[in-house]
Amino acid sequence: MLIAQLSDPHIRAKGELYQGVVDSNRMFAEALAHLHALDRLPDLLVLTGDLVDEGRAEEYEMARMLLSASRIPFLVIPGNHDHRESFRAAFSDHAYLPKAGPLQWCLDDHAVRIIGLDSCVTGKHHGHIDTEGLAWLARTLAKDTVKPTLLMLHHPPFTSGIPYVDAYRCMEAQQLEDVVRSAPNVELVLCGHVHRTMLRRWGGTVVCSCPSTTTEIALQLRPGAPPQSHVGPRSCMLHLWDERQGVVSHLSHIGDFAGPYAFA
């Protein structure tokens, strides 16, 4: 099974630029085209939050229009730039999304069980899983401790070393880590939010953050560094599941590059 991951497209209404600088809508369309041009079409696409930039209805209309070009079935979770109720309304045809409350869900229709966890805090940019969310996740994981499972949440539950990123991470994550550690079949935890690829061993598994289809947050590790971003390089993640080997994750750059050449 091949699972593609796109994150943080920050889709805008027609004619609007992200941060007044980049055409995030075009970039997301190019990311979708990139997936469809791969030598193997992904079986599933997961979108790990910040689908739109301001949570407005017209942005979600644009998101659905862009996604209508996809031949790949897709699953969604919200990010801090999404508006939970507008998000729910925009994807009301996605039966796995709950009709009320946090947008967290479990799908067991594939070779890999996929769980979406809602880490958003209304009106805030940091993430948090409250007591009810932790209990829901614990119950959901306990239903099957054998089938390989992917867990998705928008906010990475760890410190990256980039000061302006860490201010908005998933806070108080120890209890979440304890719940995940109790489930030995969680193969991978997928995140977005940080507009960068990061990997960390966590909760007895591996956390992998996906870059944005739009901008890349600057890698600055000195304390007090000011927030900065770059336009590019853009990438997506491809997670290849094999029942003998488990999950292998690949970073796939979006764009045109020299080659291919006849050597490896």
C-alpha cells in the first residue's frame, strides 16, 4: 500500500496570495499533479491540516475545487489555520468525520488502520490533546493491538530546536506519548504544521513531519531567532507499507529537475 501525504497547503480564495507573497493554490495543484505523475499512483492521500489559511468558506470552496482533480481517495484532519465547523461542513461528504465535537476518527478499511486525531485548540496556534481526546485515543487503539496502524495529528508532539516552531508545538504531550507507547502496532505518527521534514523516535514508534506544499520554515536553531520562511523547496511524503517490511517513508521533491540519467 502506498500512502501519499500532503500538508499545510494554506489554500486561499481565488486570486489571493498566501502571506501576500506566493500562489499557494497553484502550488497545491502542482503537488497533486506531482502525485498523479508518479510511476505508481498512491492508493491513498492523507492531508495533515492547514488545508486553508484563514478558515473561510470561500477558501474551503477552492480547496474542494482543487481536490476534485485528484483520482486518489483522500482523508483529512484539521490544522490550527482551519476552522473546525467550516472544515466539517466543507467535507460533509466524508462519512468518517464525526458530526459534532473534535474531528477525530478511525478508518479500518485498508491494509493499514488509520487514525486521525484532532490536536487543534480553538483560537490558538499551539496544539493539545485534552483528557477526552486521550481517552478516545486509548479506547480506539485498544480495540486492535495487532493491525499495523498510522496515527495522524497536525502538531508534532516534540521539541524541534527551532524556537518559533516550538512555541506552537503540541503542548503537554507526555500523556499522549504514554497512550501511544501502550500500542505496539503504531507503525508511524504523521504530522504537519512545521513546514519541514523532521523525524523523531517517540512513544515507541517514529514521528514524521511533512513539509508544506507552499513554504518552508527556516532552519534556525539559535535561541531567540526571528521567524523566517523560504519559498521552496517543496516536497511531499510517500509512505510505503509492506506486510513483511513495515513502513518505509520517502521524501519526494515537487518540481522539474535535470535527469533522469542512466545511473543510480
